[in-house]
Amino acid sequence: MEQILVSHIEKSITLSEDEITYVLSHFRTEKFKKKESIIQAGSRVNDCYFIIKGLLKLVYTDKNGKPHLVSFAMEEWWESDFSAYFSQTSAKMSLQCIEDTIVFSLSFKNYQKLVTEMPKMSYFFLEKSNAGHCAAQNRILSFLTANAQERYEQLLQQQPLLLQRVPKTILASYLGVSRETLSRFSF
């Protein structure tokens, strides 16, 4: 499992054997069951997660109790309530397992230590952060400019494997449509 994280990091930077050992010493492996919450809204967020195996959803629940699916995360993706993680405050969102999941968790303290002591890890995390910002902006633009059918087709084009793993009810929530509307789209 460690090799998955190392290979992921080495897509952006090169690490010596000693650096690999040092970086890995800052992560811990955790396992979660399907439907288990990794982060609960209202709780302090101490970790971000690199997904080794499994599928997660990040959910915001509004004041009326309606859940809004913010994002999915699957193998080789990073996820957390990043606003709460970086500000070391309480979560506004919940992170829940759609499948049994194995992650490498990185505490905020260990994140700070890595980026301070290893400039190349700072560069790595900057790259990941930039990619996340771009993806978030594209998702916002999709909701502003595309209809439900177009959002579905974009998701199908960008993440075809995700559509095979996500239950249709959850997928409908992510696309901002009813289950009935989603069923009218071709699968």
C-alpha cells in the first residue's frame, strides 16, 4: 500500500529512499467500513486523507437538514473538509464511506512538518491544491452553465469509472437532480 502513495507523490517530485522513509513516517493507515463517517460535521478536523482503496463522499447538510453532495473521492485522490483542516476548526461537512475504504491519513501537524522540512513536499502539496482548486471551479461553472443532462455527460466523460461505483440516488444528489430525472438519462 505504501508504494501507491510513493508512486502518487513521485508523479510530481523525486524522492530518495531516505526521503521516502521519512515521508511515510508522517502517515498512518486507517480502515473504514461502508457507510462509516470519517469526518462528522461539527467535529474538529485533524487529518486529510489519501485514498488507497474505496470511495468517499463529502456532504454538506444545510440548516433545513437537506444534504448536498460536494464531491467524491476514490483511489489516489485526497479528501477532507479542507477549510476546517487548514484552519484547524470544526467541520462544516461530513466525509462518509460509500464503500469499505483504506486511507493514509496525514495530521495537520505532520503536514506542517513535511512542508516546512521538505520544500519538494511543499511543491507537491501546492500542485495537489492547485488541481483541487481547478476542479472546484470547473464544478461551479458546470452548475452555472450546464443543464442536468450536460452535467451528467461531463461526469460520464471525465469519470466513467465513478458512475459504475456510485449508487444512482447518490449520483442524482451530486448532479443536483432527482432520482427520476437521472433515470431518464441514458446509462
